[in-house]
Amino acid sequence: MFDRALQKSQRWLGDASARMALRCANMGVVNRRLMRSHDRALSRHRNKLPELAGLDLKIVEGLRRDGMYKTSLAELGVPGWQELLREGQALGATFADDARRQSAQGTDYTMVSPDAVAAHPNLFAWGLHDRLLDIVEAYLGVGVAYDGVTLMYTVAGAPVEGPRRWHLDWEDRRTVKVAVYCNDVSGDGGPFQMIRRKDPVQGGAGGYHYLLADDALLGARLGAGYEDDLVSCEGPAGTVLFCETAQYFHRGKPALKADRVAFFFSYFARRPRHPFFCERSGLSRSQIAGLARSLNPRQRASALWRHGLPLLLRLIPPAGL
């Protein structure tokens, strides 16, 4: 218990620069300038947005209406999906014993080593397929930054901490996570959950403020009966979830009877409001540069989004995982 508290204290101190930057961004004059700048970016990009049809348009409409859309790898049909699922299952099986050991030691985020993910370039590249970038760009309204991929392993019986508590993601005004289940996920197997009510407190003149939520806070922020809008996303291996995770409270429901293995691909605006809370995949910048080398210009620009940041923002060290 002491080691766990010490780790959290060290992580908090290590994130001090990022937290200070967030406070500065929320200051009235700075926040208003950021809002105007983003509005201009949306306006400039409006005529450049991809035109979607069919399933891709339904996904964007679902994100706008409900904050999510559920489909499958087979229905989505992005090339390489069979290999993605096969390699995710193999990596998960290899990592299983280590994940259970880490969880028993109090680790909140048990994920396959970024080095192991980087050893399979197709996993990183799958999240940069032009169809996926088109979907995310049409939703965000601006050019897309890709924050990479993680393969999360949720251990049955793990403490209700970290991503298993209700929260909002910190990276930007809007973020899209694409989750892919690598195993069958039942109600007792740690399904992704979301409450389909936008948090009315975030954004605008008040800026952005983050905390883990309990039932009392959810009721105060989202209103009575919010439980009626709770969606639990169960499904077989190959289930795909497009989720807006910055505006809607979400979590991985604690797994009770079975472990869960799932990919998470992460996206936000090319110039996110909080770049110091990005870079969450664990992949190093040199690894990402190497993985992006063989991709097309649009894909490289999305993967190497940090290159477009002002110098001051590039100098702020990112918060830890």
C-alpha cells in the first residue's frame, strides 16, 4: 500500500509542468484566445473536410449524437483487420502472466510493452488508414493527430482504479478513441462503458478541469437519471467502438470473471489544446518517427503532429502514463 501511494506521489510531482500548463491555458485571457484560435481553425478547414457516405457517415453521426458508435472489424473492412486481430490475440496471450503479476503489484495500466507493439509496424499503421483518418477528421472538423496505439490487458479482479473509474480524457477539446476487442467481452469481462450525456461543465469560459468521478459527482454534473444513459459495450472478438472520450464520462467496467484484451487507437486535433497530456501510447518519439517513415504524407503528418506545435509547447514535458 505504501509503495502504491509513493508511486502516485512521484507521478503527481513528475506531472507538475503539465498541470501548471493546464492552469495557464484555463486563465481567462489565454482561454479566450485559444477558443478564438480553434474557431478560426474550424472555419478554415470546413471546405477541406472529407465527404463520407455509408457506414463511415453513420459512425460520424453516432459520435455527434451519442458520443459513440459500435461496429465490427469485418463490417468496417479496413484492410489488414484479420492480421490485427490475430496479432492482438497472440500478444495478449504472451503478456497474460506478466499482466496478472503487474496487477497484483498495484499497476493501474497493464498494457503490452510499447516495444512489443513497435515490433509489429502494421499495428501502428492500421490506425492511420485513410478511411479512419477521414472518419475522425469529419468528426473533429480539423486535421487529425494520431497518438498511436496501445494494447490494454484488463485483469479480472483488478482494483477499481485508473481507467476503471469514471473519467474524461485530457488530451483535447474532443478526442476519438477506436477500441478493438481481441477477445469476447461479456458484462463480467470488463466492457467499455460510456454515459451518453455530455459533461456540461467542460469547455467554454470555464476552461477544462479533470477529476475522477463517483456517483455523487456524476449526478451533480449530468443530472438525475444519468444511469439510464449508461451504455455497456459487450461484444465478441473483433468488436469495434468509436468513442468520444473527452466530452463523455467513460470507463472500463471492472472485470470480474474474465480478462479483457483490447486495442485503443487515439486521435485528436492536429494542434490539441493540451499537448502536454498527449503521447499516451508509451511509444517513444524515435519509435514513432521510425514507424511513420514509410507512410504517405498525410499519415506522417498525423503521426508526427508534435512537429507542428509552437516551440513553447514542445518544451513542456508530457505527463506520465
